[in-house]
Amino acid sequence: MVRERKEAVVCLIAAALCWSSGGVLIKWIQGNPLGIAGVRSAFAAVLLWIVLRRPRFDWSPVQIGGAVAYAATVLLYVPAVKMTSAANAILLQYTAPIYIALFGAWFLGEKATWLDWLSIAVTLGGMALFFRQGLASQSFWGDFLAALSGVTIAWMMLLLRKQKAGSPLESILLGNVLTALVGLPFLVGSPLSTRDWLGLAALGMFQLGLAYALYGLAIKYVTALEAVLIATLEPILNPIWVALLVGEVPGLWTLVGGGLVLIAVTARGALMATKPLTALRQVHAEQNVSEVRTCSGRPSA
């Protein structure tokens, strides 16, 4: 198990690295954003189908809902990256865990705590800094689409979690097929160069397909805290690759707002992840006390 856990951590890091390449590759490719999303998902669907071999489709409302939420996320995120900075897009999408905490209160029966509400308040404060340029700017609508993709990816995660007893990766596969069907027609009249096709293949096969395959393989063997902390690599590295390779440097307000979002989401995830460990230690401590009392000839309470 120790070996499996270490390998799982490596897989999660690799998945985060794959995901973080999305911003720079989308910026690099010329073409209609929805067409880019469609081709990317077509490549991802092929890889995921190969990984799953025999996907199990039950066509349940939860499986279909997860696919629709996934497709909505991808179709919103690619235009967002084209319309605003890559840093804005990924950081606004990374607000998803806060929406999960909010929606999960009634969808999954998990009540929001004071920590959830504090995290939501801090996140909203950070998000406000992204929209300071007003309605007239193209960046505003890019930021709006990115923020909306944070809501849709939150619902995707909630619906995938509903399928934890089954195989939620099928929803991701269906979502990529749906995205391809919606996005591919937008390539008409927007021819792609050889360089664009290479970038799209990298987006679909590695940035989406391989990343989700690695994530699905690793998530069973890591703690929630490890998953939370490793996931922060994506919003941190994504703007760095874009700055180094495209020359798009995040502004001061993006850094401040993004910092607030990362702090709120990561701190909440880390604190929530330690609660089960604390409860487990308490149970073990009570068991040890009981054993000591039994060995000393005194009945346990």
C-alpha cells in the first residue's frame, strides 16, 4: 500500500501538470473556441474509450447529468481563455470547491459549516477583483464565462460523486462525446493549420484524456489532504506556462484576487481533510484506554 500511495501521488502530480498545460495550448491554437473545444474532446474521448475498454453506460439521470455538466464546463472554459487571461480563467474556475460546499448541503445531504461560509465569503471577495474593469471590456465576459464554468464543474463533481459506487469515468467519456458533437460544427469556415492540429491532439490526448485517466487511477490511494494540495498545482502552474511561453503576465489584481481564492479553497480543503483523521485518532485513543482498563482488571465504561 505504501508503494501504491507513493505511485498515486506521482500520478496526481502528473495529472495536475497535464491539466496546467491547457491555458498555453488554447492560447497557442488559432480557431473558433467552440471548435477547439470540440476537437479537443474528440481526441480525449478516443483515449478514454481505450482506457475503459468496455465502458458501462447505464444512462441514468446522474450519469447523463454528469456528462452534460462536463460538456458545459469545457464549452465555457475554452472561450473564456480566449477572451480573458489564462490566469483569470483558471483561478475563477478553481472556485468550484466553494460551490460544492454550498450545493452539497442539499444535493448530497452535507450541511455547510461556518468554515464553508467563511471560505465562500473570502472567495467572493477575491472574485470581485477580477470584474473591476466593468461590463464594457472583453475581459469581463471572459471572466464571466470562467466563473460560470466554476459552477458547472462543481455540479460535474457532485454528480460524479453520486456515482462513487459505480464508474464515474463513463460520465467524463460521455461528456467529451457530447462536447465533440456540439463543438465540431463550429470548425466549418475556420480551417486549422498543422500546428493547430498538433496542439489540439496534445490538448485532447494529454491535457484531458491522460490527466483524467491518471486522476481516476490515483484517487483511490491518496488522502483528501494530498488530493487538495496537489490539485493547487494546476491554477499555480497554468499562468506560469502562459507567462513564459506566450508572454501574458497576470496583473496585480489578478494575483491578489487569485491569491484569495487559492487561500480560501486550499485552507478549507486542508482543514476539512484533517477532520476524519482527528476522529480516527480519537477512536483509537478510546480503544487504547479501554484495553488498558480491561488489562488492569477494571471494567471499561
